[in-house]
Amino acid sequence: MIHSRFLPLFCLLAATNALAAETYQCTLIKDAGKDGYKQDAKQQVELSIDGGKVSQIIRINAATKDLKFKACALLTKDDSNFTRWFETECKELGSADGTPYIFEPFLLGAYAGISPVIKPDYVHYKQIQDASKSAGVAIPERTFAIYANRKPIYEFFCQKK
């Protein structure tokens, strides 16, 4: 019975940790053709997930300054591939600091998907495992993919900070 005094404190600490924001550093993984995949560490996303609240800072060569998606929401599962691959969708791409910016026209109307935590039962686990090995990086804990014209343009592999 001595241990029972410590259980409420342990539960409180566990609950506090469960509510803390998850922060990730995400690096662009690019298709290198016959050479497989490679990482581009200059293009990155800093991602924070706190329950249903998502924030990010996106650094890509196709924009003159850091970007972010202003609206992110959990997806409702349906029979689409997008909801099988991702748990969160982000829209409304703009500058991270709200000031004017320039980006490549192909990003007009871009949106993003954030995967659930990557586990062996994830639908694309094998492909991600192969790409990670080819690029010489660890299997990501999540992915952050930017789409334009319904096609993936950028895929970032994310690791907890």
C-alpha cells in the first residue's frame, strides 16, 4: 500500500507529458531517379502538433521567405487515399510572418497532409522504409507532404526534436 501514495503523482506526470506539444524537424526527401532518394537538408519544415492544433514553418527554395499553412484540421476518415495516408490536412499557404512574399506559381492552391505516427502497420510503411534506407536517414516518425494540383510536390520526413 505504500506505493499507492505515489500513483496519483505518477498519473499527473504522465497526463502532463501526454498533453505536451510534439515538435518535429522535417527534412525534404527527393527522388534521385536511378540513384534512389536523397535528403535536401536546406529545405525543411519545423512542425508542432498540440492535440488538434498544428503549426509549422516551411523553408523551401520555391519561396522568398518562410511559409506556413494557416488552417489545419484533423481529417474525417472516408474511402479516399488521402485520408488513408494522412490524419491532418492543412490549407491556405502564406508567409509565416504575414508579410508579402513571392513563391513559384506551381504552389498556388497548395495544401499539405500530415501522416499519423509511422508504425509498421502504416499503409506506406514499406515504401517509406525503402526511401529512408536509400536516403541514408532513419524511418520518420511522421511525414509532411505538400500537394499542388492534386500531386505530391514535396515530401518531408519528420523526427521528434
